[in-house]
Amino acid sequence: QVQLVESGGGVVQPGGSLRLSCAASGFTFSDYAMHWVRQAPAKGLEWLAVIWHDGRNKYYVESVKGRFTISRDNSKNTLYLQMNSLRGEDTAIYYCARDRDEMTTLSSFNIWGQGTMVTVSS
Amino acid sequence: DIQMTQSPSTLSASVGDRVTITCRASQSISTWLAWYQQKPGKAPKLLIYDASSLETGVPSRFSGSGSGTEFTLTISSLQPDDFTTYYCQQYNTYPRTFGQGTKVEIK
């Protein structure tokens, strides 16, 4: 079945780094743009970044620009989020999500992973 | 960035009630709007896309309408499973942005 499974979360000190992975299965990964979305404890959803299906274009929310890098390996059906210079306010559940529609820049997200928790604390 | 504002933030209702949640965009987004349902400890679930299209498998008591800057999500007859939190999201431009959420609670 169509599935996204995140991994790589954990506890990290302020200023530290972490790389999240999102393994995709059940669909043609290389046909879809992919996103990272996070949710701080008891807060709402915050979109972080997108990478287009072919990896050519990436966009970020201002709060993570220069610190986070989204990437993908279509040969491994895997999405990544490299997070550097982590801060306390980056503490959240991190979800990967897939565009509902393939090969487009205008799409909602219809497939979500279960999320992976990142805690930034000394 | 496009700001999305949902109202109300909390809504108290009873099983069987018809409820409406409003989402306003700070600039026109045509019909590039989605509604998600999120239950505690779970990932969001897509309910409505393109402002008014029902996602496959979503009960027909959910409906969406609107265009431009004003949108609504309506649940025609609240069921026990519907008492949870709902978010709107625009996908007209980057960064994608979500509303702050509306919690539907039992009256």
C-alpha cells in the first residue's frame, strides 16, 4: 500500500544537527513533489520545505532557510531533511507528506507519514 | 507570505449538528485550498482539496466551498468521530501555509 515512514528523530543539543529520512513505498516516488511539515507540541501545522519530483526545485519557509536542507534520492525512494544549527523552537513532530497530484506545483497533500519526534534540549 | 485565518478557534457542538468552519486568506488563492482533519497523536488526513472536491473515502457529510479569499468547511451532521481538530491550507504559493486550526468539541 501507499506509505511514508519517517525515521531519524531523537534528542539533540542546541546547535546540533540531525538528518531525517522518509521512506516511500507503494507509488512511483519520482513522479511526486514531497514536503516536510512540522508540529510543535500542542501547536498547529507548519510547512517547512518542498522538493519537486525531479529534485530541481526546492523552497523553504523563512524560519529554516540556511539551516535545513531538503533532498531526495529517487533511486532509493527516500526523502531527507538535513537539520543544522538546531534551536529549542525546532522541537516538534516532523512529518513528510506527498503531493496528491503528480507532476504539478499546485496540489494538496494526501499521503502523510506517521511523524518522527525531534527534541532540541541541553 | 499568505496568512490563513480560521474561525472559530474552538467550536462546541452536539452529535447531529450542522457546523461550519471559515478560513480566510490574506490574498486571493483562487480555489487552491485544502481542509485536513487531525486526531490526537495522528498525522493530518486530507478531507477536501481544490476548495470543494471531496477526497476519496471521505464521508459525504463533509463539504467545502469558496474561492478567492473566503472558504468554508461544513459538516452536515456531526458524528462522534468528528470531534477533533481541522486545518485549512493554501497551496497557491510558497511557502504553503496552514490556518491555526479549529477544535470541534462536544457541547
